[in-house]
Amino acid sequence: MGRSSLQIDVECYAGHRGEETPRRFVLDGRTIEVAEVVDRWLAPEHRYFKLRDTRGSIWILRHDTRLGRWELIMYEAATAAGYQRSG
């Protein structure tokens, strides 16, 4: 049984080394702004990014370098005392 993932649209910034870093992504028509890249790591055919959005939620995105496709791997809603939810 394989892991489930969700394909998403990602807007990136290419730094001085040409590496693409996610700045925002679209999920179900909603744009998520990236506040911080918490971590990043490489696998043979994928690049992973652990991100914090502007509300404090954590996301892990995977970029399939061979197919040029982005996928959402994990989401954790903000619950830390330092972040307040509106609404």
C-alpha cells in the first residue's frame, strides 16, 4: 500500500544558485503563503520542503524532479500559543 499525496500548484523563487524554493502554493483554490522554510532535504528523485505558513501551520511538499510535479505530503494545523487563528 503506497502513501497518499495530493498534487498542488507551487510558485517558487529561484535563488542565486538556481534552486527553486516554494514561496506560495495553491490548494483547492486557496493560496497558502510560505512564511518560512523550516527544513529541506533530498532523495534520489525528489526534493522535500518543510514549510511554515503565515498562520503557523506546517506543510511538507515534495517535488518530483523527474516529472516536475509538486505534491502535498503532510499538513499540521497551527496550535502553538504563539499563533492565533482568526475567525
